[in-house]
Amino acid sequence: MKRIKRLLPKQLFGYFRFFYKYLGNAAIISLVAAMFVAILDGIGLTMFLPLLQAAGPAESGSAATPELGEMDFVLEGIQAVGIPLNITSILAVMLVFFCLKGIAKFCADYYTVILRQRFANKIRLNNMVLLAGYDYRAFSTSDSGRIQNTFSGEVERLNSSHRYYFLMLQNGIMTLVYISLAYLANPRFAIIVAVGGVVSNLAFKRIYAVTKDASRGVTQKTHSFQGYLIESVSSFKFLKATNLMEPFKRKVDAIIKAVENEQRRVGTMNSIAVAIREPIIILIVVVAILLQVKVFGGALSALILSLLFFYRGLIYLISVQNYYNSFLGTSGSIENMEAFVADLEAHQEMNGEIKIDRLKSGLLAKNLTYGYDDHTLLKDLKLRVDKNRTLGIVGESGTGKTTLVNILCGLLKVKPGMLFIDDVDITQLDVNAYRKRIGYVTQEAHVFSDSIFNNVTFWEGRTPQTEARAWKALKLAHADGFVRDLPGQLDTVIGINGVNLSGGQRQRISIARELYRDIDILVMDEATSALDSQSENLIQENIESLSGTYTMIVIAHRLSTIRNADQILYLKPGGQYEIGTFTSLCNTSSTFKNMVALQSVG
């Protein structure tokens, strides 16, 4: 008994709290509807016994017979409303109750279907809101396969989990209703069968444990599969060109087989549960009848109605056990979703209330310090970037160039008093409003498998005005020429990761998208490092042509890209830095001068 008390809150009520969180009182309504269906069915079944009596030889007596036990209130109620008890009236009443049951069953099932869709939608929408507010630093250390799987396959498994869980509860309610009706008809027989039903649950204990363990395995291994799948798509060209697809495929195959093995365990347990269901029902009924007749000397006729209720109840009881086992087969998804949501909620980024519509004066860093664990990347950095000025950032790998840009964009958080946007501490800013003023172009151009128009406008509705803006942005990015030469022009689909375009073309499409957004700050994070010389020159022309129009922050390995910047920030290991123009740094910094010499930048 103590074990049952310990398990129930966690395995039943704990899961109910999870579903209630998303469905609210609608979850309770669906259970009440199931109870109403069971009551109507029970009353309909009660009419079978007086029907047999009415059809039998000369047993006119009152309708309230011993075989009905305490259930005689049903017939008393029928007589009280003036309905005579004969074959015709009993059949009519029975038909009415079963028709009402059918209508109630349809309404309950239809409502459940609506709840399942609402449940899945709420989970997806809620998770998208949480992911949008997820702190970037936490995201950078998260498992991409877990995120992908939780948003896709796990939601479907959760939907199945919801279905099995509420079918289990609904069948449990039906079981309780039938047991209650059976108790009213014959209390002693009801107690015997009820004890047998509880004991039968022991046969499913091992099945439950194996199923739940396998469910966790399915979830964890599917996370890994989704991660490998993402990597195989993003690295397809490399894997294909180097003939490494086969060894990579073997890793994926191993995960697929592991998932299959766990799913087979779940399926096997479900098959066993279904197979033993009916034998257990008959065994309980046989033992109960023998005890009632042989041991207690009861009459078999007195058991008919109670037996009818109990047979129905035991069918639902075994269904409870089967649905519970099916639920456990997907319960790992609930545990994963709870942990996933808890992680998202625990790492929501802090946001201020001050909004900026336009950058007015610029960015100011005061003694900005930042690092990871015990490693300091930026130390006491003092920097001012005035509006419509260009800042070039150079330095060795690992000196904090991208980290600094992420801080300036509000992705990484710093302490109050270290960074100001238009003289407002960034910790007090509405960072989402601030980021709307930022365009970001990275080394690997972020393009989407869609038309050039949708890539530039980010799926803004197509009108003559948006089309004109798209061409203007393409012209500013020096991309209008090659786009006009394409057969489909703006309607050209660029393929997965822009495979139908060259690296330089993809990069210019990325720049055009940011310029289309009417931004104030344009960040270019090593945007030319992966390009050929001709493409690099075109991007460099972009940078120079946009100088004075946008506040530009340009990270570059090649000094030629930023030699004309208004100021250059030269980052060194250990958080050291130097600031100046290209010429002044050549005169004051020997290490910078050596970089210039090595790259033959004169």
C-alpha cells in the first residue's frame, strides 16, 4: 500500500499536472464527459435483466427484483414518470439510453480530438516563444539534435502520450463506474472481483518498468539521430567530396538501429500486455464465481447483473493497463519536454524597457571586460564607435573578435556600466528593439532554400513597392547585376544553403537582405575570409561604398578589407588591445606592422 501511495502522485497526478498546464479545465471536462458516457451505458445495461424477466414465464412481480440489488432505483425512476414496465417499454428505454450514450461518446471523442490538436499547438507555440528568448550563451552550448528532435518528433510522441494518458484515465473512470454499479447489484461479489483486478495489476508491473526505460532510450537516441542528421545536411558537400559519407553513414546507421531496438522493446511489451488481457479477465471472473457459489453458497442468478457490470468493468480495467503501458512507451518525451522547457525558462535573457527607434550618437564601451571561465578575452576595453563611422576589428584567432561583436549586438551580456548605446546602458535597453537596428553578415552566408526575392525581403509580401526595395538593396550590395542575368531573376530558387550560387553571390545576397531591413548598424564578421580575390574585392567595394551611410563594424583577417576604416581595434591575447587608424597603428604597433608586412598590404 505504501508503494502504491508513493507511485500514484508521481506517475498519475504528476503527469496530469503536465497536461493540465497546457489544457487547463478542458482536461477535466473531457474526464467528466467519459464518466457521463459510462453512467448512460450502465443504465442501459441494467435494462437487460428486467427485459429477460419480462420475457420469461409468468414472473410478473414487481420490477424491483433481488437480482437488481440496489440498482432497483432505475426501474423505480422509470415507473415514477409513468412508463409501464413491459417488453416494449423496456426496449424503448434501453434504446434511448444507448442512443444517448452514442451521442455522448461522439461528443466526448470529438472534444478529445480538439484537445489533442490544441495541446500540440500550445506546446509548439510556447516553445517557440521560449526559444526566441533563449539566452545566446546558453544556446551556444546546447545540443542542436535535442532542440531539433524536441520541436519535431517529440511533439508527435507527446501527442500520442496525451492520447494514451487520457484514454487510460477515461477507461479508469469507466472501470470505477462499472465497479460501483456492480457493487450496488451485489456487494460481496463486487469486492471479490475488485480484489482480483488489483492483484492482476502485478502482472503488468515488469512490463511497465521495461516500457518506461525503453521510452527514455528512444528519446535520448533520437536526439543523437537528429543531431547527426543536421550535420549530414550542413556538411554534405564536404562528406561527399572527401568520400567520408560512408563512415559517417555508419555512425548514423548505428543510432538508427539503437532507436529501432528501443522501439522494438516498447512494441514487444505492448504485445505482451494485449495478449494476456483476455485470459486475465476470464481468470478473475471464473475465480470470483467459484468463490461466490462454492464457498459462500450464493445463487448464480443473483450474480448476473453484477457479472455483466464487472465483465464490462474488467475489460476497461485491462484497457487501462494497456493504455498505461502505451503511455509509458512515450512518457520519456514528457520527461524530456519538462527538462527542455525548464532549461529554456531558466535561461531567458534579461530585457530592459528603454526602446530605441534609431541609432542617434553611437556605441560606447567603458572598461568592458569579458571572458569564459578563467580565460579573459576582453579586459578594460575603452571604445567609442560614432554613428555612421566604420570600425575594423583585427587580431589573432581566439582574441575575442567575434565575442566583442556578440556583446555589441546584445547577444552576450555584460555587467551594468560597461556598454552604452546612445548613452543608455545596454542592460536597460529593450534588446529586441535594439537588434532590429542591426544587420549581421557572417563568414558563412545565411541564405534559405527559396527565391532570391524571399531571401532579400525575408518573406515580406510581394508588392511593387517591396520589389523596388529589393532591387535597391541588391544594387547597394552590388548584386543586382548577376541577379538580372539569372533566368528567373528575383524568382530564382537558390537551393539548399544557396548551392546554386557562388560564395560571393551568396554573401552579397546576405548583405542585400540586411540593407533591405533599413538598419543603422551593419556587422560583417569575416565576411570575406572564405571568398576568392574577385569576390573579396566586390565585398570590399560594398564596405567602402556603404561607409558614411551606416555604422559599420567589420571583423577581418585580411587587413586590406579594413585599411580605410575610420578606426581599427587590434585585439591581442590576454585582453590587450590597441586602437587607431591603419596608418597610426603601423607607426605605433610593431606586431600590427608585421601583420601588414606578412599580408603585403601597402
